[in-house]
Amino acid sequence: MHLLVLGGTGFLSGEVVRAALSSGHRVTAVTRGRRPEPGADAPAVRSVRADRDDVAALTEAFAPVLADDAPDAVVDCCGYTVDGARAAADALAGVPRYVYVSSISAYRDWPPGPVPDESAPTFGSEASPEEYGPMKAQSERVLEDAFGNRLLSARAGLIVGPGDRTLRLTSWLHRIATADRVVVPATGDVPVAFVDVRDLAGWLVVAAGADWSGPVNATGPVGMTTYGGMLAACRDAVVASGAPAAELVPVPPARLLEAGVEPWTDLPFWLPDDVAATAWQVGTARARELGLPSRPIEDTVRDTWRWLATAGLEQPPVPDRVDPRAFA
């Protein structure tokens, strides 16, 4: 299969390229040329530079690709504007399959949710496409108009794993490995869900060769782990590497909020109780039926910690608001 990957050098898109190559596929990666080209030592990768928001630039860049070796499918990992969706729809209208990486943020009522399944309402056309969720919802509609049942929209959840530079999971690992004591929310039993970038990427490649269509909630199953389980996995990974690990200091959510702690920002993945109760309840029955794997969070965290050791990722200082001494 010849796979056209929009992206190719990012966190998810780079993993899609690697997954496609490991499955024996040929890849054309479309990038803006701001990072090293993917697959420099892999003859099965062809790199094309183009501004994906510019239909004229995309059409010109794709002309030799479409003429020489027409792709069998597209995996679109870098859809960040509605204009980009329109440009891709125009330039790639004849491609047999289109897999678009959307987001659960496309759901109008998430957070707080819950999202029982893919029939939950998404943002309408009246919502501002300048915002992430409405942009994803509108982009899905643009691509659906162009590709119909040739389109699969993978509404991704929280993507984690080696290569993750969002400073969320890596922030917890860094804090636990460098501090003596670390404040954590005293909500360890709250179920949370993630999707490992390698699981998602491999599944997107499979989806590109399948006849699936419509939206799929592409994230981990409800209850795959808990907030406390994720933190324990971080601490275990640090300890297993021979590094010292911080003592975790649980603080009740009410005290955190009183102290001005910013949910999600100051304590990654933490949500207030009234939001957390439903925000993590995203139905993934269709994803499971279609074979999206979900590896144990312990494996994801361990491999992320190993990657972090050589990634050169600069971690921000821990906010004073979550200094353990503030809650003594």
C-alpha cells in the first residue's frame, strides 16, 4: 500500500510513518520542512514539502506523486485548521481512503461529558473554528462532504508515549525523579484513560487499508487505569531505573482549589471532581471492535521515562502553588 501521511515528523505522524514502514508499505510524507525529513535512510519514504493550508501549494506538490504512484490512502495527522481540511479535500479528492485524526474535543458537551458513543453531538457550524474543538468538528464535516464513506475520523483522546513533548506525562516523571516530595491530588481512585502513540499509529495504518468509515473514539477504554495508577506507574518507572523517587503528598481537591492551583496546568491531567466524574467517560466500544489496542499504562510510562532520559526536553519549574510546604 502507498500511504500519504500529512505530517510525518511530529509526535503522532512520525510514529505513523514508522508503523507503515514496519508493515512493508510505501510512504509519502508531507511536511512544511521545519524539522528533519522523515525516513532519510529509508528508501520507502518520499518527502514532499508543502503548506497544507494552501490548496494551490498542495495541488502542485501532489501532482508528481499522484501521477507517478497514486496513493491508496491518506492519514491526516496535522489537521489544525478548517482551511487545511478544505485544501486537502480539493487536492486529494481522488484518493480512495482518507483517515483523519480528529479529537474527542469535537464533542460539544465534552468536557464534562460523558460521551457514551460516537452519536454524541459535536460542535455545530455556528461555533468558532478558531477554537480547537469546533475546528475539528467542522474539519470532519468538510472532509465528509468530500469523501463520504471513504472517510474515517479517528477522534483521538489523550495521546501519550515516547516522543511526547506536551509536558504533561513527562512533567510528572520529571517531578518525581527530581524532587523529594511532590504534591498530587487526593483523587487517586478516579478512572482515567490514555492512548499510547504507538498503538494509535499502528491502528491508523491498519484503518487506512480497511473499509471502515465514520467517527471512532480512538482512546483507551474507560477505567483502563486510575489517576493514582498513572502516578504509581511514574514512580515505579523512576525507581526501576535506579533513580531516587519523590514521596507523593496527596492534597484534597478543595484545598488545591483554595490555594489557586490551576487544574490540568499545575497538576497535569487533574480535573476538579465535578468535571472528572464524567470527563473520562468516553465510550470506546467501536474502537475496541475495530481492534484499537490499549497497552498497560505501566508499559507506556516506562518507555516514556526511558525516552525522556535522552530527549533533552526542558521541563518548566514546578509552580509555587503546588510546593508541598504550602500544604504543611
